[in-house]
Amino acid sequence: MSVRIVDTADVDPEAQIGDGSSIWHLAQVREAVRMGEGCVVGRGAYIGTGVQMGDHCKVQNYALVYEPAVLEDGVFIGPAAVLTNDTFPRAVNPDGTLKSAHDWEAVGVTIRRGASVGARAVCVAPVTIGRWATVAAGAVVTRDVPDYALVAGVPARRIRWVGRAGVPLTDLGAGVWQCPRTGETYHEADGVLTRAAGDEE
């Protein structure tokens, strides 16, 4: 395998791009980015300075991933989604002077293994999106998302549970949930969902 970077992409020489990754037209990958193997960065996407991406991540067209975001293996970022990094954004200081890089502290979004962020969703740092969770298109995430949760709305709230296949789980009763696609079972207790005993990663 090899890395594919199209001519119109802007990839800093200090970025580390994993084998088998592809970076498409007009995408920008900043300095000190660490990208794993088999990743795809779509047209016009932005990957900020020092962002860390695991293996097999997909960042779709025009998504904005601002530093210091961390994406674990298998994360999906939908078209035009935004991962922010400024809790109290201002263009100027109280005295009217233009803010510089020294006038604020970047905070990041962390997205755990296998999670997905839908098109035009916004994750307001600092938040963590749990393993295999799904953020619906257009949602605004202002607090942490549990593993396997499907969240939607403004602000985003959990509306369902989803399995590793991404489809909503079926309620079998007594806190037991099942994926209709894979047959995997999950257990819910105190608002936390885990895969069945002996089937955890």
C-alpha cells in the first residue's frame, strides 16, 4: 500500500500519514498531525495542527477537525461536521486588540473507537463521544455521549441505543438489548450500555 495525496491537497511535511491513507482535493492537513493507516480525508476537509487520528478513520467532505481533537480507530466524521476547540470564542480581547494564539487555550473533542458524527453536526469542546456512539446529522453536542448512544437534537440528547453495526438496538426487556443486524446482545444498567459478558473488546 501507499499514501495517496492529490495535487490540490495541502499536507504539511511534518504531518505523519499512515500507509494506505488517501487525502483528496482541497483538503488541508496541518503540521504535527498523526494519521493512522487506511484513513480517508475528503474534499475540502480541514485537519488541525497536532490532531491525532487512529486507523481507518473517515473524515468526509468539508468537515472541520480542529486541534487538539483525538479520533480513535474507525471514527467517521460526516460532511461539514465541526469539532470545535474554543470554549469562549472571541475575535478580540476586552481592550479591543485582536486575539493571538497566546490569548486563548485550545480544548479538544475526543471521539472513541467506532463512533460516528453525522453531517453538519457540531461537537462543542471539550466533549467525549463514546465508543460506537452515533451523533445524528445536525445535532449539537454540548456534553459527553455514552458508549453506544444515539444522540440527536439541539442540544443533543440520547434517543436510542445503537450497536457496533450502527443500527438501533431492539429492546428485549429486563435491560437486555439486541442488534437486529448482527445478533449481538447488550446489557443496560444505570444508563450505561455494555456488550454481553464474554463479548467485550
